[in-house]
Amino acid sequence: MSLARTSSSFIVRERTTPVTYRRKMFFWLLALLILCHFLWNYKRQLKIADITDKYIFITGCDTGFGNLAARTFDKKGFRVIAACLTESGSKALKAETSERLHTVLLDVTDPENVKRTAQWVKDQVGEKGLWGLINNAGVLGVLAPTDWLTVEDYREPIEVNLFGLINVTLNMLPLVKKARGRVINVSSIGGRLAFCGGGYTLSKYAVEGFNDSLRRDMKAFGVHVSCIEPGLFKTALADPLKTTEKKLAIWKHLSPDIKQQYGEGYIEKSLNKLKGTSSFVNMDLSLVVECMDHALTSLFPKTHYAAGKDAKTFWIPLSHMPAVLQDFLLLKQKVELANPKAV
């Protein structure tokens, strides 16, 4: 305290020490952060007014995420157009949904099929346009070491996951622009980290790039573009038995040199390593559909959604880490080669 004398009285002035000043600044900064957090969450909870007159188109609805999404959004009241690859998938979905839902057979790798489907959708939606396009169709392809593969092994996942997605988007985009709607691209944590060899991660990295450029190009039209990055989920896409069968088929045609380098027990050991990661696998597919729901109905949809505990706590954080740490952790999951010097 200090005393300053005037002609009539003493004025008491309180000195603000550096410690007191820092405490006050910390308190106000903390209060500001809490307020921002509250406003951010409130903003994310604001929803569009009416969904009963809105059309959405979903690819890959035979099984998995697409099938659950079609059933979920149909119950919510959306006018769902579900694209299935097979007649059996289409019939099964129709049996579980309301009369509002329509199905259409679509092979996303067939340009003429995509073009005809887009015209049919245009006739269905009319002047309302298409509120939501969910690009969900995808395949895993062959997951194997790079030196086992040919360029043909890369072709299928890139044709389906990338070029199929782009072709569907380009054909449906005029309808989405008319509705000032949403485009939702289902990518993967494989689009953030190349956790295996093969065309799958390559295709998903490219999907991320297409998604980002599309988002910026569509902003002026009022179209929101979001990307969903699921972690490891138990779906028909990621069936370990089918993955192993594909590896075995390739193994049979490998040269003796490569077989010697990797060792006869390599695939069996890889399968055992895979079993050890089963705790990472998410069983609840609704985690992905909830991300789709938010991207479709929020007034302020996110640009990216991570789905699954493993994606949020391991894969996405690791994707921001230095390459040396990424390599260390991912290589620990790989099987040691029998004789890598046998070249």
C-alpha cells in the first residue's frame, strides 16, 4: 500500500503486483475459454428446421454403414434413395424400411450406370434438388506388402473408392447445388496413415484431397462438404477371413526369392498379430451414422469427423506426429521377416 497526501486528505492506492496481475489474466482467459467452448457446442447443436421434404442419396447400401444409414434416415423422415450393388441387397433393404425409401441398383465403376442413375434421381427430386449425397461405397482390395503386388492389385480399390466416388459426385453435384445441400464423403483413417500395403490407403488419401478441393469450390454455392474418417469397424468390408484368402492367393504366385525373404509362416504370423488388435475394433456402426446425421442436419456441420475410439485416441493423433514415431509404432505391428537379406 502507498499513501499519497493531498491538501485535504490521504488517498490510499493499492499496488497491483505482477503475481496479482497474472492471476487476474489467467482467470479472465479461463472464463473466455469456457465461454467459447459453450458457444461452440451450442452452435454445433443447431439443426435444420425440416427434413421430411429433403432427399438424400446414399451409395453402398447392401451392408455396413450404408445399410444402417439408409434405415436410420428413413426412420427419421428423410426421403432416402439407397443405391445397392446387388438385387438381393436391394430387396432386403426394402423389406426393412418404409414406402418412402427407394432403392436403385448402382455400380459406381460403370460410367453409364452412374449417368442413368443421376438422371433417374433428377426426375425423382424435381425442383427440390438433392439435400444430401453420401458417398459410402467402397472396397478393401488386397492388403499385402507392396513387393507382393502388381499394378492390377491396386486398380480395384482405386476404381471404386476414388474414381467411383468422383464420378457419382460430379453427376449428382448439380442437384446438390440446387438444394444448397450437403456432400458427405466416407474416407478412413487409412486416408491419414498408410497402415498397410495395397490400393486401399492410396485411394483414401486421394479421397481426402478430392474432399478438400470440393469443399472449397462449393463454399460459394452454399454447399457444405464433410469427410468422415472411421477407425477399424467390424463390417463385411474388413472381414479378416477374406483378407487372408486374398493374401494366400497372391502368395501362391510369388517368386521363390520373395517367399524366402518373408518365410513360409509369414501369413499365419500376420493373422496372429491381427488377432492381437481385436480390442481396437469398433462394433457399433451407429458411431459412423451419427457423424453422417450431424453432417446432414446441423446448421454448422464439421469439415472432418473421426468415428470410433481408436480413430480419436490413436490413429488421428498419430497422423499429426513425426514420421519417425509413426514408423516406430506401426512397424511394431508387422511380422519380422525370415531372411530380408536373401535378395
